[in-house]
Amino acid sequence: QVQLVESGGGLVQAGGSLRLSCAASGSHFNIYTMAWYRLAPGKQREFVAQITNGGGTNYADSNKGRFTIARDNAKNTLYLQMNNLKVEDTAIYYCYAGIGDLHYWGQGTQVTVSS
């Protein structure tokens, strides 16, 4: 069992930056593939970025060059550094952990980007 708690969301102007964190409780954090997803009003949940247990990363095309995903296995924490934020990045951002048939989600943190 893994519990995920996101933090770091907030209100920022377009062009600004935020760093999201996801603290994981439970054991074996290092074996999970971790990811960020987001849900914007009126839209479906959208993939943002992923980092495997080996450190490989993958990003949605809309985020490449602006977002960076990272993990600190010693701290059981996942990060998402978001730079050059756009109004369309406004959403609730969710942390995800998965391996095999096991899938865990956090409660989400709101990111609002104003113009």
C-alpha cells in the first residue's frame, strides 16, 4: 500500500514557475513507476510526465522543455518542476505510483496560472 500526498500548488502568473512535490508513504518507493497527471475543468485527465524506477523519463508534448520530473528515492518523494507556465496549465495535478496491477493516486494539488 502506498499513500501519496501532493503539495506545492498555488496561483502563479503566466511565465512563472512552481515545483510540485509528492510525498509517498509505505515501502519500496523505488520500485514504482511514478507520474504526474492533471485534470482541467471540462477536460479529461491528461498525462503530464512519467519517471520509471530506473530513472527514465517521458513527457507530454505540451510540456517538453518546460517541465522536469524527478524523484528522490531516499526521501520517497516525486517532484515536478514547472517553468514558463501557461494559462492552459491550470488544472488539478495528481501524483501516480504504479507497478503491475497496483495503481495509487494522490488527492491532487491545484495549480492556477493567471494571464
